[in-house]
Amino acid sequence: MPSFIMAMTINPSAKKMHPDLSHQIDESLELFSKNEVKLEDLFATLGRYDYLAIFEAVDQAVAFKVASEINRKGILETETWPVIPYEDFLRLIK
């Protein structure tokens, strides 16, 4: 299955609307499992993004669907990148 990385930030307006965002964030992250996406890892970060998810999806359309659904909730804003293992990349460019 193709792999993806999703970087997520908490929407600034959501911070104002919900003093305790933990429940809303958990509901947003549940969309991975509801779309039959295999969540490999989830990290909280310091810096530009609040969370990074590494996941596998059947195809790019499913990855787009998950990102769209998470964005639609209005709690997290996402940026999603398709990725391949570095060794596969090296074979492509040789």
C-alpha cells in the first residue's frame, strides 16, 4: 500500500472556540481508522506542526478523503505528502 505523511496543525479559531481540544482532536484522528487507513505512527511535535501521522492507504484518493474529512471538522488543518522508501527512490533515479 502507498505510504503518506500528514502534518497537522491546530486551527487557531478552534483554539478560541474549544478551551479543551483533546476530545475534538481525538475525534478528528479517529477518521484514519474509519476510512480503513493503516496508521503506522502518530507523533506530537514542537514547531510548525502540532502532529505528524505516518500512514498507509489503499491509494491516493483514500488519503485525499481522510485529509478532507479531517479538515472539514475545522479542528486540524492538514498537509499530506506521498512518500516512498529512500531505497526505492534511489532505484528510480539510477
